[in-house]
Amino acid sequence: MWQYVSGVISLGLIYVIATVGLAVFTGFTGLFSLGHAAFFAIGAYTAAILTYFYGFNFYVALALGGCAGGLVGFLIGYPTLKAKLRTDYFAIATLGFGEAIRVLLENLPITQGARGLPGIRGETNLPVLLVCTTLVIWMAWNLIHSRHGRACIAIREDFVAAEMMGVNIFIGRLRSLVFSAFCAGLAGGLFAHYFCFIQPSMFTSYMSTQMTAAVVAGGMGSISGPVIATLIFIGIPEALRVANIWRLVAYGLMLVLIMVFRPQGLMGYQELSLGLVKSWYRRLWKGGRA
Amino acid sequence: MIGDTEASPVLAMREVTKRFGGITACKDITFDVAQGQVMGLIGPNGAGKTTAFNLITGVYGLTEGAILLEGKAITGKRPDLIVRLGIARTFQNIRLFRNLSVLDNVVIALDCHETYLLTSSFMRLPGVRRRERAIHEQAMFFLASVGLEDKAATRADAMPYGLQRKLEIARALALKPRLLLLDEPAAGMNPEESLDLARLIRTIHEQFKLTTLLIEHHMDVVMALCERIFVMNFGEKLAEGSADEIQHDPDVLKAYLGEGFKRAQHI
Amino acid sequence: MFVQTLLTGLAIGGIYALMAVGYSLVFSILNFSNFAYGSIIMLGAYISYFAMMKLGLPLGAALALSILGAAALCYLNERLAYSPLRKRHASSLFFMISAMGTAIFLENLVYAIVGAHFYAFPEVFTKRNLSFHGVSIGVLDVFAITFSFAAIYALHYFLQKSRTGIAIRAASYDIQVCSLNGVNDKHLIGLVFCLAGGLAGISGTFLGMKYIVYPTMGWITNKAYIAAVIGGLGSLPGAVVGGILLGVTETFVSAYVSSVVRDVFSFSLLVILLMVMPTGLFGRFLEEKV
């Protein structure tokens, strides 16, 4: 039983790491990405190839996987963000790059194409995940509460005003993209060493969608919100043994409902804290505005 | 240089011209704003005043001419760079960071001159923590200078219009500019509110000795605050002079102020 | 070989043109990329398919049903998922999330309810090819090209000559001024979505007939974005030109290089265009809504 629960928690934490990165990108910087699964895949393959073919140390491989994700993020971000593409063109461009990466992964000899890479060492376990997750959340929190994070928030709120506050829009967005790509890459490396087998078809838009849904549902402008949402998204369907397909139907519907009725999501611009929980409690039980 | 008592102007506009396709929004605009001066930029709607601001802040590129800040050309520089060189502006339609608190709006402005590294941010080194404390204290100081210190935790868009305008000004002050551009700060205010605002701008000017360029339609505010006034019409210069001269200039009266214009009450 | 490829390219180009026109129609009025358009096209295909298979209707009636059905669905999509956001003056990020959510919801709903089987349309046009001068073209392709261009011409005529059409064209310049002049902008927007939906029904049906019907076929609208960008977003003649150009060049790449490279080619073209020439051939540059 514990085996099963720890498995669910492990999977949840892997996605939390990637989602925290995406939360910084979409939730705090206001950019929409349709292809973050690509960075996840890059991290997974880089780490796996390093440990499998070259016998690298697991932790070094993980770090390099994250860096690979970040590097690809930089390469993709530099031209597209420099061109000051509007939000929807940028999203379509990320879709394009995601596709290109998928085609690449299916055709490079070292990745063994669509067949995938089996037999990866299973070095990811709960303690490792807990450490990585804490580290990533800590870094994201520090970023948000620093001048660099505030610049991203300003860009999201009103990029015209942000520029008038001395914020370099291009650099701010690029930083955010590279950080989120790094997080996705790190999560990918952990993923590869957890399932011990990866193939390109595992990194689909399903994964990108789930991450985006968690950020939106958890609340843009919050880190704890997407963390909670990710754990719920992974945990509840497992508990209910709901089939994958209906999960996606629910995600899609949820995205629309949240946009229409509660765009700030669960946490919306706030973090989970004792004060917040107390105010919810007061509202629920005393039935009035706290 | 010995014998040279004139300091260089903070802002120098030299034959500034901006064309958008077939339309000439600004033509050969030339004026100086001296150190510590409050200068008014007035004229009917569509005269090119906000375009001039956008040209100064780098949002639009110049078609011809040059703009100098304290003697150094800023033509063609990126807007965020120009801000860091020392120009702050407020917007005609308030552009606050609405979802953020009043305090955070000012903090972001203060970030402009901070230099601690990204890697230090990620690890939240002690140096960063010290800077952050200092920034937050300074932000409270700027809020106090416009009288908003007790609203620090309020959401920016939850405040009444008049206070939002004050926050815009506080934000601009926090950028520690050499030149302050105010774009219709009294827009949408009734006479009482505008006089209140004018008093605030006067106080701030005295406190910070800030060189200011002001676009405004409320003539009482303009005449009360501005030592010199530059009048634009159809993108070109119509007149330039002291407040007194402008009020009696027949061209200005005809084109804009109206023949029956009387001097505003003292503030 | 050359002429053959050209003709094949024209056939698919006609369909791309239809999709691009539908997409540009909405874009030009609302300055918004409707990411859910692909799923409407997909639903159009399914409607015709089931009309023919389950209800035994002839092609004409099935097509009509598909047009009406897709128009209704597109209209509903707008009413439920976009119009509440418009009332709130939400930023473009929220619209995109809502559109994405709709797309995911619809695709996976079909996946879950109908199943993942690929459906092939019954043979309406016997696999006879018309040959002349050593070149052959399928009867289906001839029909598709003719019908597509007829539909586009009908739309053009409507936009040029009818009062409502002129209102739509005016709205594409500035919808606020339009409403100040007495045009009911809510009705106008609803009508535009219905029109786009109708076009989606047609292109969906032909896509389904030419290839195959499956839940994620809507992703082919990525080609519509590319076509619309080539021609210039917001320009309807541009969308037509873009569609044809894309169809033809893509087919040539597929024939002379390889079909794997074809998709990479299209996406690379898209990304390069977005960065270098976002206004395309005929488009206007529209500022993003902040």
C-alpha cells in the first residue's frame, strides 16, 4: 500500500517541479507556452543518455539535464522574444518548436527514435524528489521576491508601464523562460530515472496541458497554488482510478470554467499561509466576508 | 568654464520631428527645460503633446531632430534605458500594476536602480535581504511623501481615482529621476481635486527639486505651477514664454485658451 | 510530375485556404487567435461522417448539416467561453487559455465518447481520376477545390455587397467605432463566429473525406495559422493566397524531399515568418490588447 502511495507522491513531485517553473513563466510573467513538454523531454533524454551510455553520476546527469532544458529554452526564447511576438504568435511559435523537437527526438540515432530508451537506472526515489522539490520551490520563491521576479510580475501586469519603470522586457521574459525550461528539464531527468524507460510519445501536449491547467487552476501569481493543484491533479484521478481520457476532458472544461468564473484560480496572487487558511475558515463557518 | 554661469538644461529638444506615414505629429519642436524648472506643455487635443512625451521616453523613434538629457543624446535609446538614465513619466490613463499592492507598485520603481545579481536572488544571500529591507523602507518614504502610507497594503485598483493618481506620482518619484514628465495628472478631477493635486506637485517640487515637464488641460493647475509654458498646435510650436506672457498672447488665446480667459486663483 | 504535384498541392491548398479564411475572419474582428477553431473543424468532419453513415444522408445533405452544426457550435463556443471574458476586458492571455481549454475539452470529449477509431468516409466519388495530358487528379479533389473556392467567393460577395457584410468589414477596422455607429456588436460577433463555423464545417468535411476522421485532426489548423500568417493575419484575400501557397509548397517539399520534413518545413516557415515578417503578404500589424 505504501509502495502505491509513495509512487503517486513521487509522480506528483516530479510534475510539481516542472509546474513550479511553468508557474513562474505563465503565472508570474504572463506568457503562454504550448510546448513545455519539449523541455521536459530534452531533460529526460539528456540525463538518460548521460547515465545510460556514458555512465555519468546520477546527480550530475540531473543537473546537466536541467541545464540542457535551460539552454534549449534560451535558444528558442532568444529569437522569438527578441522579435517581440505578441502572446498568441509566441504560443504558436512554441508549438512549432515543440513539434520540431519531437521530430528531432524521433529521428536522432542516439535517442533510438520512436522505440525509446529502455533500461535506465532507477535512481529516483522519494528522498531525492523531496530534496529537489524543496530546492526548486525555494529558488522560485526567492526569485519572485527579488527584483528580478518583480520585473516579471510587472511585465505580466502591464508591459508598457513595466518598460516605463526601467524593466528590460526582453531580458525579463527570457530569464523567466530559461528558468522554467531548466525546471522542466530537471523534472524530465527525474522522470526518466523513475520510469526507467522513455520514448518521444510520452512527452505529448497532454503533459503541457496538464501543467498549464495546474498553473491556471492553482492561480496565476502564486507558487503554492499550482503546487497544490498539481498534487490534486495527480492524486485524485489515481484515487478514483479515472481513465486518462476523461481527465483531459475535465482539464479542458476546467480551464474554460476558471477563465469565465474565477480567473484568479485557487490561490490567485496569494500564497498559502496561516492567515489565508484562517480567513477561509472564518468565511466558511461564519458565513460572511472575513 | 570660468565665467560660464549657465548650467546645461536638463532636457533639450532640438528640431524634434515625428511623422507617422502621411501625418506629421510633431514638427521642429525645440525648447529647453532648465534645472529645477517646472515647464508646462499645453495645447488643444491632438496638438502632439503626448507624442512629444512618447518621443522623449523612447516609445516612438524620432523621424528627425535630437533629444538631449543633461547634454547627452538619448535619441534612439531603448525606453527602459532612458528611464534608467533619469526620466520618469506618468500616464494620461493611469497605468498602475492593478493586481499588486500600493507598496509593490512603488517597490518595482525602486528596483530600477538596484544592481544585485540574479544568482544572489536565487539564493537570497544576506546582501539581498538587506537590500530588500532598504527598498521596502524607501518605498514607505515615497508613499508618505504623497500621503498614501496607510494604504500600503491595499490593492492598487481598490483605491479611489484621486489616490490612484497620487500613487502614479509616487511611483514616478521612486524612480529618482532627473526629469519628471507628468501627463495630464489632473485628468478627470473636479476643480477642488485638481487644486489639491497642484498643491501636492508644488510640495514635491520643493521637496525634491525635480525638473518637471507637465502636460495639462486644467489651466488653473498650469498657471499656478509652471514658470515657463510651451504651447503646441497641430504638432508645431505656437508660443513659448512665462505664464504671464502666454496668458496674454493673442495667438494662444485664439487657438486654445479662449478670448475670455482669466487668471486662475492662487494656490 | 511537376504538374501532378502542383495539382495535388492546389487541392490541399484549397482546404487550407478555407481554414485560414475562417480563422482570419475571427482574427480580423476580435484581434484574437481562436485556438479552438481546429476542434470545430474536427466536429464538422464528425457531423458529416455520422450524417452519412448513421443517417444515410447523401453528401449534399450531410455537408449542409455539417455547416449548420459547426456554425452553431462555433457560436456557442463564443457565447460561453469568450464573450464573458470580453465583457471583463480580459487580456489576451485569458482568451488564449479559454480557447485552449475549449479545444482540449472538445477533442477529448469526442475521444472519450466516440472512441479513438479512425473513420474513413464512404466512397462518394469513386476512386476514378480524371486524366488529361498524363496528369491525373481525383474527382474528390476537383470537387473540393471547386466547392472551397465557391464558398470563399460567396463569402467575399456577402462581405462586399450586403449591409451586414459591410458592417463586418468595418468592424475589422475598429469594432468600437462600429458599435458607436449603431451596429449591434454582439450580434455581429455572433454572426462572424457562425460564418467561421460554417466554413469549418466545409473544410472539416473535405479534410475528412480526403484523409481520415479522428479526434485530434483539429491540429491541422496549425496549417491554417501558418497559411493565415503567410497571407497576413487579418486579411481574407491574404488567407486565401497563403493557403494555396502553403498547400503547394508543402506538397512539393513532401514529394521532392520527404513527408517527415514537410511538417518541420511548415513550422520553420511559420516561426521565421513570425519573426521576420509578421504582417505577411497583405496583413496589417495589429497591436496586442494589453
